[in-house]
Amino acid sequence: MMALDKFGRSSNTEGVKRRRLDRCCEPSLPINEDGDYDFSNRKLSNVKLPTTKTDASTKGYVDNIMIPINRKVAKIEQKLGFITNNIESFHGRFKSFKEEVKIQQRKKNELFQSHENQLKKLTGLFEDVLEINGKIALLDTEMKSQLQNLKVSLQTDFTTYVGNNYSTLSDFVSEKLTQLDLRFQSLEQKFNEIFPNVVNLETSPTTDPI
């Protein structure tokens, strides 16, 4: 039997409150498996702009903000691509320039070494020329001395043999020619010692191929 209070109402208020609470808290939208409201196939209306971090926002609101930002980002990325291409192009030209500098430096060193070698050769040739000139001067002096001695000897010997018969004079001339030939052979040998150096001076290249 239901108990009544002094006003004639049922005293079973707990059940009444529970039923009222269940009715007022029934969701107008179904709940999905995750426990969130299921907004599928439903359109929200009268949604205000979000004002706090926890407020929801519509796609249109987000698009109005993100589309200009995305356009700016696209332009920045495009400019960044141009800058990257320019940097890569500059880097390639810089590497080529460094390689060219190395090549030119190597050529300069080779040219310097070649000139240095030529200078050494010219210095050696100059010293050889001085030495040869000295030898030629000595040879010239010796030849003049030999000719003078030969002249005096011929004059003296010829005076001695004057008046002798033809056979004796012929022997005299033959002997003197033999002596003269020996002297010239000696001078020729000395000259041949110098002559190859003179030939080398005339045939040696003055410059090296670069």
C-alpha cells in the first residue's frame, strides 16, 4: 500500500525524482560508441563564433581563417623554392669557380716551374759560353804562337838549306809539311773538344714547350 504524506501525496519521492531526472537529461542526439554525441546526418544552426579555447567552431569559420593562411604559406613555399634553386645554382657556380681557380693555380705553378727551369738552363748556357770563349781565346793565342814559331822556324831552316840540291830541299819541305800537319792535328783536336759545345748551343731549344 502506497504511503501518503500529510498533504495526500505519495511518500515515494525517490522514484518520482528519478523519473523526472531521467526525462530531463535524455539527450536530444544519440550517443556513439565513444560516448560522444553523434552528429552524423545533422546540421547545426545558430552556432555562434567561438570565444574560448573549449568552444566548437564550424568549417566555414575555420576556412575563413585557414584559407588566407594557406595562400600565404603557398606563396612563402614558392619563394622558398626559388631561393633554394638560386642557392643550389650559386653553389654549383661556386664549385665550378673553385675548380677553375685550382686549374689556373696549377697552370701558374707549372709555368713558373718551366720559367725557372729555362732560367737555370740559360744560366748554365751562359756559363758554358764564358768557358768556351775562354778556351777559344787560349786556342787563338796558341795558334798565333804556333804560326809565329813555325814562320821563324821555316825562315831559319830555309836559310840553312839554301844552296842545297833539289832532293835535299824536297826532303826539307816534306819534313816541314809533316811537322805542320801534326801541329794542325793537335790544334784540331783541341778545337773539337770545344766544337761539340758550340753545336749544342746552336741546337739546344731556348724554351720548353708549355
